[in-house]
Amino acid sequence: MTSIEKAGTFRLGSRTVTRLGYGAMQLAGAGVFGPPRDRDAAIAVLREAVARGVDHIDTSDFYGPHVTNQLIREALAPYPAHLTIVTKVGARRDDKGAWLPAFSREELIQAVHDNLRNLGLDVLDVVNLRLMFDAHAPAEGSLESPLTVLAELQQKGLIRHIGISNVTPRQVREARSLCEIVCVQNHYNLAHRDDDGLVDDLADDGIAYVPYFPLGGFSPLQSSALSEVAKRLGATPMQVAIAWLLSRAPNILLIPGTSSVAHLRENLAAAELELTEETRTVLDRIAAQTAPA
């Protein structure tokens, strides 16, 4: 059994995917804007991921913009039959790289077609509606209008499955009343656990939960407890953080990103770590220790 196979699998729409996937965001330039610093290295990371068994890649046409999708197409097309590419819509970038909401009917339709064109696909496996009611933090607001647009595109055969991202539990309930939702993608990691209840509820219903910033994002996880556990296990803190997420719930699908082949291999090797109940108890305390007073 390879490292990635030890992570297990879970259902994502009509596919069963390995729980340890790859997020392409870091392949773009600084600030997820512009071309990569090293295009050949970016291509190599994508090819290495698939060669090592990754069958779930997360991307978006507003990464770059267009950069990561074009890299994925160059590196991997024609795509392996087992590969699931998940993208997202609902945002756009201005000429300075700022993140702006893009929820109108015209913007959503354009975004789907941009993803299709730059990925070189006739149909998108999964499209996440990325909400930006309050910049990068979840905030209440109705999903009915944008989800209706995506559902129409699904009926036209341009989208196989729909997911939602950066959402509140109330919005998850609303979305599920409007159409079938196959995944929820929210900010969640060892130290950021606001979605604990949501993760468990979705697991009960067989719906995938995909944490973004699983390793802390632009501010990597820092914890003396995490470092001590990692030292004891002969692993890196980031590997332990990945292993904890894999042990947290069976419906969690991980998409840690990197622009380095060495770092990619390190992330995938985290599936080999086995955490004891005592170790998980120590790690579970980190969220309480890092919560704001």
C-alpha cells in the first residue's frame, strides 16, 4: 500500500477519491496573482502529484487569474480518467490582484466558461460557489440566486456536481434545500475549529468536507504542543496537522498546496502517521489554546 492509499477514500459527487488531494492555489505568483516564479517547477509538482496517486485537484480560474488552470491543462491533459478536478466561482481579480465578489448571473456563467476553456474540458466535475459576502470570512446571505444559475448550467451539462465554499451552517441548509450539494469547502484546521459541528453533520449525511488552509494558510500553524508531538513522531508539524485532519472525520478531503515537489512528497507521506488517542487529545487542546480571549 502506498502512502496516499493509507489516507483512505471518500465519495465526491459521482467519484470516489483518495482523501489526500492537492490544492493548486500556490502555483500562481505571489498573492495568488500572476505567473509562477518557476513554470517548469509548477508543471513538475502537478505531474508528481498525479504520479503518486493524487486523484483530486482543487483549483479556480481566479487563481492567477487563469494561471493555475492553464498550468493544470499543460501538465496533465489529456486527463487520466480517474482524476477529479474541482474548481470554484464567485470571485474575480482586478488588475492589482484584489479579490472581488462576482455573483451576478453573467459573471457566474462567464466564470464557468472560463474554467472550461482554460482547463480544456467539456464539463466540470465539481464547481464550488465561493461566497464573498464579507471578503474572506463567512457571512450570512441568501444563496438562492447564484445557486439557481449553477443549477441551470448543471442541467445544460456543463457542470456535473455543485459544492459551496466559505459558508455558514445556515447557508449549507439553504443550499441543500435548493440543489444537491456534494461538498462544503471552509476554513478549518487544527487551530481553527468553528466548523466542528458542521463536519460531523455532513459526515452523517455522506457529504465531503474540504478544509481550505488546512495548514494555516498564509500564517502557518504555530504551536509548541504541535512541535513537540511532531518531534516525538519523527515528523514535521505540518505532517502531524495533516494526520490529525485525516483522523478527525472520514468525510474530510484534504487539499494541501505547495509549489515544491519535495514539500508535496512530505505532505503525502503524512498519511503514514498513526496518531494514538493520547496524541489526538494533546492536539485537540490546541484550538482552545489558540482561541481569542
